[in-house]
Amino acid sequence: MDKRGLPLAGSLLLGALLIGGALLWTRGAPTAPPARPPVDTPSRYAFTTSAELSVAEGEDVLASAPLADADSPEGDGGGDQEGDPSTRPVDDPAWTADGRFAFTVVDAVVVALEAGTGSVRRIPCACPHAAPLGESDVAWIDADGLRRVDPAAGTPALDPRAVPAPPEGAFHPTLVGSLGERVYLTQELIASASVDADRLYALDRDGAVTELLPDTSTIEAVLPGPGGLLVHAHRSFSACESYDSVILLPDSGNPVPFALDGIDLVDSPQPRTVHDLWWAGDVPRAAIRVWRCPEEPGVTGEVWESRGERWGRVSEENVVAQRDFANGDRVTVTSGRDLVFSRRGTGERGVANDVLAVAPAP
């Protein structure tokens, strides 16, 4: 063989080995799984009107329960069902953690609607508010303490945890929110209908009590979320002097009061009211309206979100409540109290009228 061919043959052999090795390495290397299409989860939510609690998916209403029943609710103390239904207070809708029941409180009665069957249960509670507790229970505070019930079965039972006693002459505490087995309670500090002063504290599974806010305005809502605990407080000085504030209690650190466009909500010369407050992922959002007194609250409603310690405007639509779903759907309550559903931004469909509040299923 010609010696000059040996280097060429060696080069060819080495190249073949390198290419073969590269192919073997490529075949053995881990590859990313193919991208899966997004799961088309149903957009289920509950909403209330002055007359009904309803469950819907998209633009379709699945089931409804009248808030007042011709028959007396279970047991005694069914609440006062007289008077104009449109003027009585209706608690915002909520869900049990397992998503089986939507519920609200009206006339000191828990109205629970099973989403899958449409069955309704009415449970006297002697309470203005209720909240989910644990996996499937609904809970509230009455004169005896913390009470809970699984709407699917059973009767209300006292939770063994002791609720701190109220100041002399003051009402007993009110349950305003929960996270798992932890409940959030407000306690008025002064037995006076003309003074807005509440203390916020948490009651843990083991009975430990933690004071979160020692003294603030009347607490309207408490919303646990990924960034901490959102607190909506309200103070009224007169019919034309009504101010709202929003405070974030982070998991660690000091409370953060949010300002609106550089003007604190409490001290605004043009008072603003936070009509609704919610978590949009890990960002707090609010539907905020301007009071126009002595006529009525401003007809305009705008969606704002927190940016640092300030609010930034997201939209100038006439909105008093709005929720986005993971699949891109959205439900909106307009300033005219119309409930509108939008599927992935492809258009709006009317669902109901006279809507007070909305709550997506867990």
C-alpha cells in the first residue's frame, strides 16, 4: 500500500468514529417532551343577586338557589326574611375548599348550593359572614364561639378552639376570612355604632391567637394570597365622608398601606371607595370608584393593581368586580350590575343582571 494513503485512511477512520460517537450521544441525550396544549379547564364561578345565589360555567348558569325560602330554614332562628329583598345585606359568595358548595349569608342564614346537583341547604348561623374552613366545611362565629359544618351532611358543631372574649358591651367577633384551618377574626374595640375601630387577629389550628392589626377602620374583607394578607378597611365620617384603605400584611415585615396614584385612599380630597379587592395571580387588584356626593357613588369604576406601594390604573372601564381564569376567560360585573363573560377575549356574553358579587371556584 502507498504510505501516502495511510494518513488519509486514518483521517477517514477518525472522522467516522467521531460522527458515530456524536450520533450515539445525541440518541442517548435527554430531549424535552413535546409541548402540551393548554388544558381547557371549565371557568366555574358563583355569583349573587339580591334574590339568588347561582353557579355558572362560562355563560351558562348551572344552578340557582333563592336567598329567601317560603319554608323556615333548618331549626330555629331562621333570620328575618321580611322587608325589601333588594335592600338587605347579602354576604359575598364563597366556596368550600373542595369546590363542592358555593355559599353566602343572608338574614343570618348560610345558603349553600351544591354545584354538581343544584341541591340547596339553609343553615341558621346568627352571623353576618361565613368562610370556608378545612377541606369541606363552612364556618362562622356566633355567641358561643367558632362553629363549623360540612354542608353535605351533619349539623353545625362548635370548634374546640377558644375565641377571645369581646370588650364589655361590644359584639362578639366576626369571621372575615380563612386559610386552611387558620381563621381571621375582627373585633370591634369600642361598643359604639358611630366609631369605626376594629382589631384583626388570627386563630390557628392549635388555638394560638396572633394580633395582626391592633386598631384600624371597620374591616370589610381579608384575602390571603401569595404575597401575604390583603386587608380592606372602611371608615365613614358622614354620608358624604366615606374613605377606604387597603393594607398588605406580608408574610414577614411591616404592614404596607397602598396609595392610589400618589394619593393615599384615606386622605384623598376626592374620596375613593374600593368596591372589590382580589388577587390576580400574585398581584393585588381592586375595582375603585370615586364618590360623587350628595348624589350617589360615582357611576364610573376602574380596575387598578398594586405596583410597589402604589396603585396603577389597568383599565378605565365601568367595572365594580372582575376575575380572570387560568385559561384566559374573564367575568366582569359592570357598574350597571350586569354580569359579562368573555371567553379568551373573543367577545362578551351577558350572563345575568342585578349582580352583587362574583367568586371563581377553587
